[in-house]
Amino acid sequence: MSKFKKVFGSVAFFLITMALVYGAANLLRDRETTLSGLYSEEKGSVDMVIVGSSHVNNGSIPNIYWEENNISAVNVYSWAQPAWTAYHYIREALDEQDPDIVLLDLYCMTYGNSYIMPEEIDRINYENSFNIDINLNYLELIHTSEEVGLDLRPYEDFLNLPRYHTRWKDLDWKMLTYDPHNDRDFLKGYGLIYQAQPQEQPMFETDERMVPYEFCVEYLDRIVDLCEKKGVDLIFTMIPYIYNETEVKIDNWLTDYAQEHGIPYISYIGAAASELCLDYETDFSDNGHLNFYGAQKVTMHLSGVLGEMYPDYRKEDNPCAAQFDEDYQKYLRVLEANEIMAENDLGRYLDHVFADENYTLYLVNDESSVTDALQEALEQNGVSADAERMCAVLNSAGSVVGQEEVEAQLFGRAGSVRFEYGENVQVILNDYPAISIDSGFKAVLCDSILQRPLETIAYDAAQGTIVHKEFSSDIIDLFK
């Protein structure tokens, strides 16, 4: 065999092996990614990326920037994100889109000094930050995480193949077609939370400075250099949470750093938080995260700042303006739906549902007191039999006639809701296996605008209240 053939054979073997490894890595990648808001947008359509941890996911509402400032924005976040992961996520965002603005939440700079211990941050970061596309940046993120955290791991622990070596047991055709670039997220990385958990307002005041963890400083420098090199405006913020005195000292250091580098810094911890008029009884979901009411205050305030900095954005200049307008309307629809899903009075609940033609309430007939209560409430609200609006309809004798299965557009796909009376509700989509929802539910509320079932409900006749169970994201994800 000639030397050329040997070299050619070796090169071919190497390339084939790499292709197989790359294919296996893609096959075994996480089914979920916190970057779907970034990946699924049309290239060149995103004006601003908001980067950070779960504080960004729960505290930043991108749809508001579009409505208030004509700025198209997405959250680019990962759970417990340290500064070095933020750096690689910004690189990914700049490669994937061409934004003018990077809004960076600086909670990533409190590593080792926050309410989460650094080893816990590392563990969460390792589990959730490697669902970006498999490319050079992905490999460099692995290399970085291997070197700079406090809970160091061997390189191979981050690769999809050894991390998910048992996933082959669950192999199906959906794994072969999974592509986060096609999975649109109209909330654009925002995780809406309504629940409120009262918090004690931090009252720390100090002029002292504290230098953050050394690698946090190194990667903040890299972020500044990267944005400068790419000609992107970098803005710092600190989304509110229940901070400690050490974090106030770090915030003071960050204020000096921002001034030295000529970077705007809108911090919402310490004295600056007073501008928001946050209500610590109602605006937090826990000690680390805002709920919707707090997130709305932060985003509206930031929108005002951005409006002064960037007054010239126009919606018609964005090639995907119609899509962003539609996404904003869906965002508003989610807010409306959540109000209904928080209603516990059956009469008011039905008033809301039947006042809107885009809602459909599928009722289950099992001849129980629950059905009697629903029938009574329907009659009190003047709701007549309407086969197009309800699965269960009132006949001329006033009794309820149920259907075992109804066709519907669920999750944007053709499917059906099947009722097994007195047992459970099943969601079926085309050839997907049926998913059973907890037993005992008596109705399903669906929305044609969001193209998905919103919740199942049961009426507790003894207590006179509704029991709600939202169709959670883990159920929806089974159909993706």
C-alpha cells in the first residue's frame, strides 16, 4: 500500500470517527435548552440579548421591550450562571444573532459570596449549561468550566456521550429530529411566576468594596473586550433579589468597575432598589427570584432607561416585526389566561371562559355532584348548549351529555382530549402515546390562540371552590 493511501485512509478514518462522535453527541444532547428563545428567532432579528442566571429568566420580560422600545430582545440564561458561562453564552449569542446590545445581569459576579454556595453553583452549572449547540464555543465552555470553578470535574464529564450514556434506552424517532432552532418560544426565555412569597427587605448600607472571585473578574474583562471588539453596546444591571452585606460590597466594586470602563450600570440592589418601589410582600416568588409583578416593575424601569439611550428604534425596521407583534399578543394572552386560572369562584370562572370565543371548556359527564354543580353554574350564567364550544352540552331536559373524545388543536398539532369518566383525562396527539393526567378531573380548558390546553379543573362542591391543575411544561415537552 502506498504512503498516500495510508495517509488518505487514516484521514478518512479520523473524519468518519469524528462525524460519528459528533452525530452521537447531537443525538444525546439535552432535550431542553434555555437558549431556545435565541436559537428559534430568525437570524438578524434580535436587537438585544439579556444574559444571566435564573434571575434573568424570572426577572426580565423581553416582550415588554418590544412594545415599549421597539427593541426585539431575548433572555439568554442558564441556572446559577457564573461569569465564565455568561462569557460563552454571549459568544454564542453574538455568533447566532447580530444584536446591538448585550444587557448583562451581574449576579454572576457574586460567585462564592451569595445565598448559593459555590459548589452548588458549579453542580447546577454543570447540569444545565451545556445545552448550547455543539461547536468550538461549546468545547471551550467545557474546557473553561473544567479549570475555573471550585468543584472541578474531568473533561469527559461534560460531554454528552458519557453524561447520557444510558439515553439509548429511550431512543425514538423524535430524538433524531430534535432541533432547538425550530422550537419557538413566544415568551423569549421569560419564565412567568405568579406565586408570591413575602420577604424581608435587606437594609445593608456600606461604602466598602470587595473584589469578586478572581475568575469572575477575568471573565468580566473578557466580556468587555468581546463586546468592544464586536462593536456591541454592553450594559450592566443587577436584577433584585434578597442580597447580603458582602454582595453590597461587591456591587460597590462593580459600580467603580463600570465607571472606569464607561459602561452604564443599572443596579437594583442597595439604595438603587428604592426607585422600583418594590413590595417585598408581593413582588418575590422566593428569596432569589422575582415573580411577575416584580419582573414587570424591573422591566418597565429598564425600558425607560433604554428608551432614553436608544430613542430611534422603529418596529418597521425589524424584518420579523409581524412575528414579534404576534408573540407580544400571545404574551398578553398568557397573562389573561393566568388570571382565569387563578379564579376559584365557579360562576366568575365560567363568566370569563364563555365570554371569550377562543376558550373551549370540555366537560366530563360522570353523573356526580361535580357535574350537577357545573350544570347549575352554567344555567346561572346563561350559557346555552353549544356543541362547538363544549364537549358536554345541555340537552332540552337539562341533563348533561358527554363525549368520550374530542378533536382539538393542541400544542399546535392535531390531536384529541379523551375522557375516561371518573378516572382521568388523556391527551393524545397523532401517533404519540397517550399521556394521562391525574385522576378525578372533570373538565379541560383549551385556548385556540395559544393552541394548547391550559389546565384541568375539578369543582369541590363541599368547599365551593375550583381545584386547578395546569398543563405543565413537562407534559408539553413530551410532545415536542
